[in-house]
Amino acid sequence: MQIDHIHFYVDDAQKWEKWFTQRLQFQKASDDFTFKLNRLLGGAQQQAHTVVVQSGQIAIALSSPLSPQSPIAEYLAQHPPGVADIALRVTDVWGIVQSAIAQGATLLQPLRSVQGLTWGKISAWGSVCHTLIEDNGGAWGDRQAGGLFTQIDHVVLNVPAGSLHPAACWYEQVLQMERQQSFTIKTEQSGLYSQVMVHPASGVKFPINEPASENSQIQEFLTANCGAGIQHIALSTPDIIQTVPRLRSAGVDFLTVPRSYYHALHAQYCDRFSEREWEAIERSHILVDSQTEVLQALLLQIFTQPIFTEPTFFFEMIERRHQAQGFGEGNFRALFQAIEREQMKRAQAL
């Protein structure tokens, strides 16, 4: 199983195409790829304007409604702009659909087959859905190369309190994912619980978060999003130290971390980076973590501010060094604290 593409529902697809190409330096997809993707998106696209942008193996569809009857308009009447569909390339679309229906999922788009390509759409958790794509004839084709990012590293789902275990069970039973790391992050103000789901064959990662307190940032997301939804998507980059300044100069706003964060880490990591690299990491507010189970493995991560008006969806940029596979609790806690600081600023501004 692989992530094929991400589908955002937005108020103005053209405006957001410009945002992705100018700020994240994605490229507009070829007309051939856009045509094929629109065919997969189905009849709903007759009432929507859709553009597609790419970076490396990442494809993002951006749809805005052309009429009040459009499914995109219906979604935006209930939720702020965000990720509506995580499309997956699978090897047994019929079997997954049958399993999903047995687990209570709704078949949103009946299965179709054209020239070796079979696809359909199922409901998942909250208003998130999954388009399932099985390509037995090579009809889907290759992605165009280029861009700052190579692939999607992971997708994070936020669910209401008490829903973490049922959501994890759903992804186990329907998509054959497995539970790996779990985290409990708590500060003096709030907290969250997290379960990392990983597909054993492909390594596709779906961490799932639920709030551990009523004032948790996860609860703030759920309230602003009017329910469960995708909190962030991590984009892999081969050189985060070079990527972040380019994004910042293009107008991307990132979360910041206090200098004390780096004072605490310097002794631990000073021998893992050159002096110039460490200065660039600190200057760019990049988080650094390691995995004790993987010798020398390093995680370099940074997170944008929410990209929409509401405090909901944001992007992560990640570089994994020396075969780092999972997640580090230090970076998870630092992210939580950074978002918590922004949450407190929003509360003070009211």
C-alpha cells in the first residue's frame, strides 16, 4: 500500500495552486496526469474546479465548488478547508472494500475498472475518506520529477477523546496496518495520546492522536474542524537545512522553538553535526531527535503554522538520516509545546 495522492477541498483552487507553487515550490502537474486524476475523482468533479500540483512522488489535488450542490460545497459548509481524501494505491481493492463495508464504512464511489485500473472510494474516520486504486496495467504512469520534496512521510489523523482505540482498530482491520509506537505527551497545561499505525509491507505511517484534556490542542483542532480530520502531512526532503531557508524566503511561516531547546540538546548532538550545520539548524528552528533502537538514526523536523484561517491543518518537513524509521518522543513533545504556545497566544488575543 502506498499513498497515491492527497485531495484538499478549498474555497478557491486557483488561489491555492498559486500558494503551493510559489511557497512550497510544487509544480503544476502535466495535463495528462491531471486528466487521469480527474477521471478517478468521478462525477463530483463536474461541479468542481480541480487543479493538481506535484513535487517528487507527491501529488496534491485541490478542488473548489462550482455550485452549491457540489460535494465540495457540502463539505465546506460543515468543515473549514482541509484534507478530504487520502488516496491509496493497493493490491486488492475488492478485498479492502469488502472488509471496509464489513466494518461499517460506506462505499462512496462504486468500483470501476478501465484499462487495467480499478478504483473506488470508501468512508474512513470522521469526514475523511480513502480513494483506493489498483493498477494492474501500468495505466497510472509515472510522476514527473523535481521539487524540494520527494514523498509523503506520514499523515496524522486527530480524533475525539475515546476514539483512538476504535480508529486504530479500523485501520488494522480494513487496511491491515499495525500498531507500532505509542506516546503520551502531557505538560502543565494539557496533553494528548498518540498511536502510530504502520503498514508492514510499505511502511506507510498514519499516526492517530486524541486529546488527553479538554483544553488540549487536539481538542482545539476538533472544535475548529467540526470533528475528526487530518491535522498535518509530513513531506520528506533530502536536505532540510537547505530547504527551510528557501521556504521561509518564499513566505512560509514556521513554528518557533526557544533557544533553551538547543542549549539542552547541544551536548547530546554536537558531534553529529558540523558547527555550520548546527548553527543553521538552530537559526532555522529545526527540531532534532534520535532513535535509541537505531544506531546513529536522526530525525530532523520542522512544522509550519496552520495554512488556513482556522487553527487546523499544517505541514511538516522531515529529513530522516541513517535509516531513521519511527518517531522520537523529544521532537513530539517539542512540537506539542510549540503548538501549545501558539494556542495560548490565540486565547490571549480573544
